[in-house]
Amino acid sequence: MLKNRVAITGMGIISSIGTTVEANLHALLNSKKGIAPIVNIDTRHKNEIKVGEILQTNAELAKSLHLNENHNYSRTALLGCIAAQQAVKHANIDTIDAFRTGLISATSVGGMDLTEKHFQNYNEESRKLINSHHAVDSTEKIAALLGITDFTSTISTACSSAANAIMLGARLIKSGQLDRVIVGGTDGLAKFTINGFKTLMILSDTDCTPFDANRKGLNLGEAAAYLVLESDAVVKQDNKTVLGYLAGYGNANDAFHQTASSENGEGAFLAMSKALKVAELNPEDINYINAHGTATPNNDLSEGKAIKRIYGDSVPDFSSTKAFTGHTLAAAGAIEAVYSILALQNNVMFPNLNFKTAIPELSMVPITEVTKKPLNYVLSNSFGFGGNCSTLIFSKN
């Protein structure tokens, strides 16, 4: 049995398929996707792409947090506050400073949704919004809401950001620097993001099809998710209910291209290999892989090759859940960490929606229906631009 284990005692999430953990699980079990035409963003691309959008306005989100009308919370901060608050409540934490507690929050978009509305018409009214632009602002607002003062940090490594936040939180607990860390990520949709990915020509005009031979690209999504990590000592002292454990983690960079993964999936292969080593597991111990699976031609082929480098022809059951939520960027690692824990708790694997034809170079067929199966270890991949690849391994015990 591993020493200094890192327990997960609480989770919170808001995504296009649900505003709570329970709602997300219900959607996953009933194949209810959140991909649809854009509603809340005024963009010329509204009829060209589909996204995973949370159908609440900023005003509605702010009201749920009881903020006054003069607040300067970006959509990213609003979503993050809601999910983090859920996680702390789920972990039954009454006194946040009873133990050395930290917050590590990830984002890539930051306060861009407010910035893009005001940068052309700067005036006294918009001045208060300047500080909401930078990535740290949402972290500071979440920390203030939760009352966390011991340690805060912000991570922005593109689409592996939240996975890296989870990883850092675990290392701080294992090294004895903190007893408890709230970890995760948040990103709201913005025209900036839509235009950027449109320029890269990797957005799909239909529902995305991860690991399909005819995949056309990804659907963007917005979401936030946070997990409460606690040391064995805290779990024992407070007699906490444990949802699962973070058994292993790994990060690597193939330094291949600014946005593309290497053809042989070097970074992904190294990240998975490191995570298995930290967890002291053999590849065959993994029961299910929640793949990064963005449905872009480059990612799915590269990730598939990396998985096959480890498993050969004996690839475990796998699927990508991004066809449910869209690619939620910096939040993706935390969203899929929640889904991995739900898979372990319920002994179920979630379907890879929209799949029809295997990629010829891989001949890998994902799980396409809700499938019950005893699960002890789930591996979750999150790969970011710049080659920053991260893998997390979750265990039931």
C-alpha cells in the first residue's frame, strides 16, 4: 500500500451538462450531451460552430453567489467560485483554517470575456474591470470566498492546467507543506477563444467525434471543477469519507510544436509512464482510460500512438468525455478528474459519443455505451499546447 496517500474528499463542478456533480453524473449515464449552437455570446461564428455552453448569464451566476451589481467578477471567476464552493461543502469543511489549507486554481482564458467587451470603449466605468483580466484574479476571488490564506497559486499550462494544479496540490501534501488543498480549474467561453481556435482551423461545425477516422475537430466548452485533496492525517482525525485517491501523476513535454502533439506521442507516452511509476503500478493494472480525446486529427492519432506504445495490442477500455462537455481548456483536467472519480465510485465507464469508424493507423475502438465493470484504477490524460502533457491516476482504495 502506498504511503502518504492523497485522498479526495470533496468535488464540485459546473459544466454544460449540469451545474452539480449529481447532474453531471446523470447526464453521463444517460448520454445527454451539452453540445449545441452558441446562445450567450454575440459572435459572427454563431451559426458555424457548436460549443458546450453553460446556459446561465453572468448576471444569473452572480446572483447565485449573492454578489452586488457593481462586482468585477469575470465569467471565469464566477464559474470557479461556484464549483469550488460546492467542493468545500461536499467535503464537509466547516472551518477552512483548521488545517494548513491551500488553493491551486488553473485558467487559460482569465477575465477575457470582460476585457473584450470594454477594450475599445475604455472609460471610468470599465476601469474597475482591469484587475479582473489577469489569470490570478479568479484565484484570488475563489480564495477570498473560501477564506483560504495559507497558500494560493495559479497555473496556466493550456489544456493540462487543471491536471497540473491537481498534481502540485498532491505534491504539497506529500511533502508535508500543506494538509489540505483545493485544486482544479475554470474557464469561461469568450470570443477571444472562439476566434483563436477558429484561426487554428481545428473547430468542428458538428458534434465532435473523438477517435473517429472522420473526426473534423473539437467543440469548445466552458466549465469549472474543483476537488478537495486531504492528507491521511486529516482524513483520520476528522473521520472523513474518502471518494477516491490520487495514486499517481506525471508531467512531460515533447517540445515538438506550439500547438501540435508529436507524431509518436512522446510527451503523452512519458507522462503516462511517469504516472504509472509514481503509482507503483503496471500498465495492465489500469481498468479504464479517460482519454484527452479532443477529436482533432493531430491529438487523437498522437494520443492513440502513445497509448499503444505502452499497451501494444492490449489497450484497456477507454473513451473521451469531451463529446459531452466540449473541450473546456484549462478546466478539462479537473472536469475529467471528477468524471474519473465518478467512474470508480459507480464501477461504470462513460461512452465516447458519436464514434463510428476506427482510425486506420490505430484500430482502437472506444467504449460507445455506458458500461458497468469493476474499476480499481482510472487513468486520465490532459495535454496542452506547447507540448505540456499530464497524466493522473485515480484509485478506489
